[in-house]
Amino acid sequence: MSHSEEKDLSTKETILKATLELIKEEGLENVTLRKITAKANVNLALVNYYFGSKDYLISEALKTLLGTFGEAMEVLDDESLAPIDRYKQFLINYVRLVQQHPELLHQLLGKGDLMFATKYDYIDYLKKLGMSKVRAIVEEITGETDPETLFMITMQINAAVFFPVLITSISPKKAEVFPKIPVEKLVEHLFDHYFARYSARSSD
């Protein structure tokens, strides 16, 4: 890699890093190009040169942040744990990360504005979210093989686990009417009821 290419990469990474820090510190809606350029110590022309627009920069920053979710998914490959325990820990890990970055919940629920240059970028994004691995775990727990059934189970579990986080992120004041239940207890209770019919199978 030439010196010029290294400089380009370093500048681009600096802008991305500054954007990510601002998203975490101030929330997605409060991030502006002025704040990004000030934090990254670059001018607006450089931001436009590397990213073209604020929307694309935000999209790239969020995709970078979602890429760090790999650690949360590692437990899905831990065969020393029973499938149902892998799934429990995966959800707990995911919720904790989303609680740290509430603006990502919109991306996880498919309500965000992530932009993808090609269908291959989108496929890579889904892989980072671990959707195929989650469906495989659900199939292993339940023995269900119908794709539609597996999709419904996965979506229903996700909705039940992420709804309290969604309420809190949208309106902390409204969330005060809900009891504050630790995510571990929430997941345990949900699984005890939802997977009761599969309990014998999942404990094998």
C-alpha cells in the first residue's frame, strides 16, 4: 500500500471513528456534519470526498458498529453449551449491546436507513446480524424445518425480548410504568413458557 493510500485510509477511518463516537455520545438525530468535522479535525470537503453525503457516512458508521456485534454471536458456535442455552446467551448479549447503542435498535428492527451498494453488501449485513445462525439454533431446539414456522418463532422471540428495550429507547418517561426486569430474567421466563413443548428435546 502506497503512502497516499495509507493516508486516505487513515483519514477515512478518523471520520468514521468521530461519527461513531458522536452517535454514542449524542444520539443519531443530533449528529451534524459540523460536529463530525470538528471532532475529526477535518474540513467538509474531505467528508464529501470520502463519503459523498452525511446520509452515506451515517450508514457506513452504523454498518461498522453492527460489525462489532460479532462478539455477541460467538456464543452461537459454542457447542459446549446446549442449543437453548446458546440462544439465551446470544439474546442477552445482543440486548446489552443495544442498550449501550439504542439507536441501533431501529437497524435491528429493519426501520433504519442503511444503504447498500449491492445485494452482496446486504447479504453480508444479514450475516453480521447472525440471522441464519439464529434460525439454525431455533431449528435445532424445536425440530421445526418449515422456513415460515422458523421465521415466525424467531420474530416472536425477538419482539418479546426487544420490546422493553424499544420502549425505553423511545420514551424513558413512559418506560417508568413498566417494571424494570433484568434481561436475564426476562429471557429465562420467556423460554420457560415459549419452548415448554420442546423442553425434552432441547435438554438432550
